[in-house]
Amino acid sequence: MSEPNNSKFFVTGRSGGHYEGSIQLPSGTKYSGRIYANVRKDGGTWYRGDLTAQEPARFNQDARLDANARPAALGEQSTLKPLELRMNPWQGGKATHIGNLWTSEGVFTVFAN
């Protein structure tokens, strides 16, 4: 199995109950979108949002993703949808949250703080 693809989500603004942000994948492809904070039963905060590719060619490729044709990297229990970013609390390194993003380029591990 190959090493995971890692990227970092950068918050570029906050408005009301959501954060505006962007991410650049290792390939250079840029995505942006809104993520929303959600409170877990234990009081921790997790985030969820949908991202969009900034390049028309990648946007079109992403539009062809089939939610029923799940990549093996997500595992059978995952309910992640294409272009959905979900981030959960994490205590490791400098990041405070870790999550996954599924694009037409693959599944990426995303860190944020």
C-alpha cells in the first residue's frame, strides 16, 4: 500500500456559522469551499463541508465521481461523499484536526489547526 496523500486546509475567512477555506493538493490542484462546525456529544468540535475545484478541467472530472464506486482507501464503514471534507479532533503534531477529502485525484488526508 502506498503512503497516504497529505494536504492542509487553510481558513481564509469566517462568516456567520461557517469558515471559508482552501486547500492545495500535492499535484497543485486547488479547492475551496465552506466548512461548518458541529459539536459532538463529548463536547468536541468536528467540521464538515463541500469543496470545489478551481480549475475547470478538474471540476469536470470531479463531477463524474460516483458515490457508489468508493475507493478502497476509504474503507467499507466510511460514508464520505465525493468532494466532502470531514475533519475530527486530533492530537498529533501541530494540527488540531484531521480528516479526509475524496477527489478525482484520490483520497487525501487533510490536517488543520
